[in-house]
Amino acid sequence: MPDEPTILLVDDEESIRITLAPLLQSNGFRVTSAATVPEALAQIAQSSFDVLVADLNIGHPADGYIVVSAMRRTHPRCLNFILTGYPDFQTALEAIRQHVNDYLVKPTPIEELVGKIKTALASRPAALRPAQTKRVPDLVEENKHSLLSTWLEKVKSNSELMSVTLSEADRSDHVPALLEEAVAQVRGAEVGPERETAAARHGVTRRRQGYSVPMLIVEARLLQEVLATFVQRNLLLLNMTHLLPDLGNIEKTIALQLEASVRAFTQESGTSKRPIRKALKN
């Protein structure tokens, strides 16, 4: 029937698609299935849907967020439901709950899924505004303080880095400038060789504090981990058109900053006979 609500079902498990699609159809829905993110994005571009039911992890962790983001941007009236096989993943799910209509833990009883969908359809507003999305550097800049706090917690849990005794201020005071410079470079700003960069200052500071080059590399890796987790948990807020280029630029920028830090560290080593280790201030 033409007035049947349409559902896009996205799951990389064939058994889910084979069993769930007919059950939804028997409850009055027209169902289109997709097994991968590219297949889902192609369907979203070609057709309109009333409901999206997507697995959280489609091939890779949190890929379901990409599908939800595309659906919200292309068809803002579509209702979005996330399926997850990991009931202990509550923290991340709560963080994105405001961006989806609901989430359900596999295996979900068909009666519960159908009931939630029909209830949401019955109360769906006549019109919804498209989701406002942002570029990665903009979102990073807005959340730099929480990102740096998360990075500092990771540093404090790393025994190698904590072997150098420093106060929290000495360990992190100059790092915001490092992140700000990275954001500027991702946006296209050029850092000329004629001036000292935040990355170079970072290398000199760490040399004087008693770090080693491997420790600089560990710090950079921890920052990459923090940024990767941040992006994954905020995919629904990000502009997907620029996502991949922005991520590539961030990765490149951190690598270049690390090179600059190591270069400055090495040069400082040639002028200093011994490292300066600062005492813990409390």
C-alpha cells in the first residue's frame, strides 16, 4: 500500500536483515535493507524514508552514527532508531540519545520495536528543522578544555610519562597553544619557518623538563586517541561533507607538530648539558 510507512533497515548481519525485514513488513511497513554504510547512504540519496533502524556498528564501531547523521541531514522528518548488541555501552549511547528517537539492545522483541516506531510516528511533528552540523576544527575548538582534561587524565595514567615529576600546570599549561595551533593549521593557516611555533616550544619545554623523544611520541599518540574518540562520539554533530578531509588534515597536522617538537627537542639537547626536572608543586 502506498501509505505504508517506509523503513530503511541497516545491519551488516545477514541473519538480522533476513528475519527482521519480513517481521516489520508483516506489521504494516515497507522495508528497504542495506548491509553497509555506502549502501545505506546510496538509499538515503535515492529515496525518502519515514524510519531508519540502524545497527550501531556496521562493519566498524559507531558507523551507525554516520548513517543517522546522513538521514537527519537529508530527511529531517525521518525517525531514527539505533540497535546495539552492547548493553554496557550506556554512556556513549546516552550522549547521542538526544540525536536519535530511541535505541534498543539486541535481540529486540519485534513487539517492542514496532511499538516504539508506531508511537514515534503518531507523535511526529509536521516538520522538523535539519540538524545543524559543524566542521571538526570548530567542534574541537569549542571543546578544547574538556579534550585537554581528558588528555591529561590519560597522561596521568601512563607510567612512562609520569616518571617525570611535574605539577599539573607544568605538564599542561602550554598544551592549549599546541591544540590551538593544530586547529588553525587544519583550517588552512600556514606556519612559517621564520617564527617559533607552539610545537617547537613544546619540544623545548619537554626537553628542559626531562622528557625523552619516545615520551614526546607517546604524548602525541594519546592526543590522537582523545581526538579520535571525541570525533566518534560526536559524529551526529559533524558536517559529513568535510569529515574525511578534516580528519586527514588533523592527522597530518599532529604528525607535523610532532616532527617540529622533536626537531626543537634535539636542537635544545645540543645546547643543554642536562635536563631540568621541576619539582611537584602542591
